[in-house]
Amino acid sequence: MKTKLHFSLILMALTMMVFMVSCKKDIKTVQPPADAEKFTDLQVAEDFTWRTSMDVKIDLLFTDLQQNPVSTTFSIYDKSGGSLILNGASGADGKFYRKHTLPFGMLNFAVVIPGQAAINVPLTETEINDFPAYLAQQTITVNAPVLKSVNDVSYSYFPAEGKYGTLCFEDIWPSTGDYDFNDFVIDYNVKATFDDDDLVTQVNMQLFLRAAGASFNNGFGISFRQRWSFQGPYPNIASVTVNGEVIPEEATTYPSYILIPGTKTVLTSWNTIMSKAFEPPVEYNVEIVFAEPISEGELGLPLQNPFIFVNQDRGKEIHRPYDLPTSLANPAYAHTANDFSDLDVFLPENFKMFAGYFTYMTEDRYPWAIDIYFDDASDEIFLYPAEFVQIQNGYSAFEGWVEETGPYEWYLPEYRVLDSLYTKIPETPYEE
């Protein structure tokens, strides 16, 4: 009897262990829906950039009633009239020039001088560094100039003050995944500080890691290797801190930094399955101080070539389409499986030689990362797809955006298919 009882107890224990293991089974081992390859049915337009933002040259001249140039402080607000994009001051010659980044499809913005009605400034097509961009150029009459204090600094906000863009990654590069773009989801707001010469002295990033819908322990970093920069210029950086702790520069020949070493120890829940508990996003406050001030145009705000590296393999980087890898990226991954990147870009001897090349896309131009430059009039933030849901099934306008039939702002609330999205978000989207 004792032997039988002992055997029964062992069998029961083994059964419980199997049950517990099966309960802890990685959800990624579950087979995705049968339509998981539907994303590949999209006909991506030729030269499609996957950008939801656009570069803008702001070129303003402020004059008095007699058309004499004047110095004055002012602010620029977005299309909704409620979100601050930047504040600044014209020089003694009345001029103000700055490169900025705005949501794609914006037609104008509002310039506000204290004590005056807002003035709408239209945007027209132009180029910056041989890439398509927009120009905001206008002469503005000032009734009563408001002079800038010598102690005042000016700021630019990306996407706007109190607004958050979102970076979404698929992490199975160079193979294609389920295109739910929730393997790594991080929200960002960026604030740049300018000195009297209108050069950037400091950048502050407020980041929120919102989802890690993957079994991999992925890290996140930024690189100052821009898609247009050729051999620089690269900024002289005095310090980078994350939540007050100094972050060392990586062993690259241009600045790059790992801001989040891994996701699994900080966000234990995936935040991609509606039936599972929601875990609050993890906040990272990043401060970048420059030893020498640098122009915004050279710096490339808002984000310095963000990327993830997969499951602690530092050489397995994933960037946005057309962005360039760091010199630590492993060329052995490039142009294999489904990746169709230009291989020369990954060779260490060529790390400074290429700009504007085809990177981090399949032959049919499908990406592994999407940057949603979200600037909605409300307090909304981007809702990413639920686990295994194709992104085009979560937004009714996504296909039209990719095929360039419109609208540009496919990510706005009116295009959401809520049953296909992960709708759990912080009760109060992020405070300053």
C-alpha cells in the first residue's frame, strides 16, 4: 500500500509540474492566426518612407509697422491651436530660422506674439539635405515687440508639449514576423533647449516602455548616425544620464548609447493580451548635455536613430526603415532571410560612407519598425495591435496610407478598429 501510495504521490506531483509548466508556456509558441501573412498583400508604394513626420524649415522675419526688422519673443502652436511646438525669439535683424519636425500632412501652424492674434503660416514643399521637406516662410508684422530676457532660453518640443510619439518594433529580423508591431513599444516626448545663438545645448527625453510582447529580452538604444549625415557632423557630448545615472558611450566611432539594457527585468507583463493583467509603463528620463552647442539641423531631432537589439545580441540591431546601423551591428544578419538591406551599409569599413540607402526592409518594402509621430488634439496616445493582430487590421486607414491613397494620419482615433487593438492604457496618459 505504501509503495502504491508513494507512486501515486509522485505521479500526482509530476502531473502538477506538467500543468504548471504548460500554464507558463510562452505565448509566442502558440500558432498565430491563419491570416498572419496578410500584411504581405499590401502594395507598398515605390519610395514609400514609412514616416509619419516631416522635416520643416521655419524661416520667419518679424518687422514693425514700417517694415523695419524687430526682435521679439513668440511661440508656435500646432494645427489644433492648443499644443506648444516651440518658443523662440527673433534676432536683431528680425530673423528666426530653425529646422523642426511636424506630423506629416500638416498644412500650417500658428505663430503667437504676446498681445496679438495668432497668425497662420502655411507650409510648402522644399528639400533638406536632398530629402523631401517643407518650408514655413513668412514675414510677420509685430505691433508691440516683447523683448527676451538675457537669462531666458528657448525650447522645442517633439511632437509637441505634452504629446507623445510611439516607436513600435517587430523583433524577429531578418525574418518576418506577425506584423502586430508590439514586440517593443515605447512612447516618447523630446524637449530641446536652445541658447542665445539658437544652438542646442541639451536634450531631455521622457520615455515610457509600454509593451514588450515578445519572449526575447530586448534592449533599446540611440545612435547619432543619421541617414543623411555621411561623415557627420557628430555632436560632442558631455554626458548622457538615464533616471539620473550616467550612461557610458558605446565603443563606436560616433556617439551611441544603450538607454534600456533589457525589457524582461523591468516590464514583466507583455501588455499585449487583453485577458492578462496590465502593467503600468516604465518611465525613463534621459538627459543629453552637449559639450559644444550644435544646430538642430545637424543633430537630427527628435530621436537620434533609435534601435533595439534582440535578446541581448548586441550585433542584432533593428532600426527604422532607411536608418543606418551602428558599427557594432553584425553584417552576418544583413540581407539574409527576408531582409533586403544594402549589405555595404553594414560593412565596418564603410560605416561613414553611406546615406539614404535601402535598410531594414524586405524586398517588398515591409519594415520591422514604425515611428508614429502622434500629435492629436486630445490627450490620446497611439493604440498598438493586440497580440497576433496584423496592424492593418487594427486601423482601417493603414492600407490607404501605405499605398499612398490617404489619409496620412491613419493612426488617429477615428480609424481604430478597437476589437483588434490593445486598449489598456494608463488612466492619465503621461504627465510632465
